Amino acid sequence: MTTDSAGRIGRLDRLSDTGRTVADPVEDIRGRGVKDSDSEDIGKVADLLVDSEQGKVRFLQVEHGGILGFGATPSFIPVDAIDRITEDDVYISQSAQRVAGAPRYEPDLIDEGPY
């Protein structure tokens, strides 16, 4: 979720779940490698998390580890951490250790039936 200047909370959705796409395909960074502040490989951009109300990308979902996409661990990196983007890679201002040490997003879900 995100908060706007008035304190309202918006919803974040994976771009791939919205039926929308990036206006300019050249700017769609999904599938590109992610490199840390020391140019070390972190993983690949698996998806983009967008603020549904404002239509803006807020986070990169970066997957790392695993074999052939199985068992990969996701990390969420704010778009503000992007230093530069090349044809093949996205460079961020954080170290791989900081990304790896970030808390995982693993919410518990409950059924909200009628009470």
C-alpha cells in the first residue's frame, strides 16, 4: 500500500495482474537484470508494483536465487533506489546485502466472511 499527501492509502498491484502495460515498450524493464551499487548481480525484475489509483510504478519485484525460476526469493525495491537503466540492466543505489537483508513480505491471510 502507498500513502498520498493527504494520508490516504492506495493499493499496490502487480502490473502483470492489471491488464495494463507500460506505454513505451522500451521503458518496460521487466526481465532485465538488477545490479547493486557495486555492479554485482542481484536478480531479475519479475514484475512492477503499481499504485492503482495514481497509475504509477512504486516498486520493482526482483527475484533472485532458485533454479530456472523455481524457488526464487522475491525482494521489493522502491523505484527511488534506481540509479540508471541500460538496455540489459537496472542499477540500484543499494548493496546486495541490504536487499537480501530486507524483511520479506509474507502477510497472513484470513477469510472475511459475514459476521
